[in-house]
Amino acid sequence: MRNRFVFAMLAILSVFMGLQAADDPMLGSWKLNVGKSKLGSGAAIQAETNRVESYGGNGIKLTAEITKPDGSKVTESYAGTFDGKEFAVGGDANVDAAYLKRIDANTMERINKKAGKPTTTMHYVVSKDGKTKTVTITGTTAQGQPVDTVLVFEKQ
């Protein structure tokens, strides 16, 4: 009897956690709207689509397909949790590690590092209607050049 109770509670908890993840406005497929974005210095992007998935119960997994102005493509990816611990970032020459901070349900930050040194901060805000994600990037590149970019994504 006790085992059935424990199993039932675990099943209910799993469903609840799944519903919470499904309600996360950061999750989903997003496409860059270049016309609404402000591509500052250091932002060599012609197009971008990204997929954000739930990861580890308290984090996200991102896979971004980026097209550069010369037509070449690069894939950026990471999986990290909102516990302040660093994780590896692949596919970005200016970033090799980062950590995430959740501000509220619609807002988060990703603090990027290169060779152990903080470089840029990415401030993400999803609109109340969940249709638009704005990413403001400030700081410096790994080479010390200033970054001031605003990327506007639309939910797909």
C-alpha cells in the first residue's frame, strides 16, 4: 500500500513538473526578425533560428542555427541550469562558457565568458503574449571590442 502511495505521488509530481516546463515562455522555436533587430558592432548575423528545450528540471538546452553575412552557417549550442554553475558553450568563437540567471518567468540572463573572463551579458525578455523574445547583448568581445546588440525573435 505504501509503495502505491509513493508511486502515485511521484507520478503526480512528474506531471506537475512537465506542466511547469510546458508553461515556460522561453521554450520553443524562435526565428530572428532582422528588420526589428539592432545589429551593433560585432554582430555578424544574417539569419538565426533557435530551439529552446527544457533541460534537467531547472534549465534550458539551446540549439541555434546561425547564418553569417557571407552565407556560412554555424551551430551554437549549450545546456545549462539556473543554479549559477558554469556550462560549456559550443559554436561561438567569443564564448566558451556561461551561466544562467532566471529573473522571473519571462526574463533571464546568460553571462558569457571566454578563457575564464566575463565578456558579454545576454538579457532575454519574452513578451507577455509569448510571441516575441528580445535579447539585449552588452559587454565586449573576447578581443575587447564593445558589443551593443538587440536581437528580436518571433515564436514559430
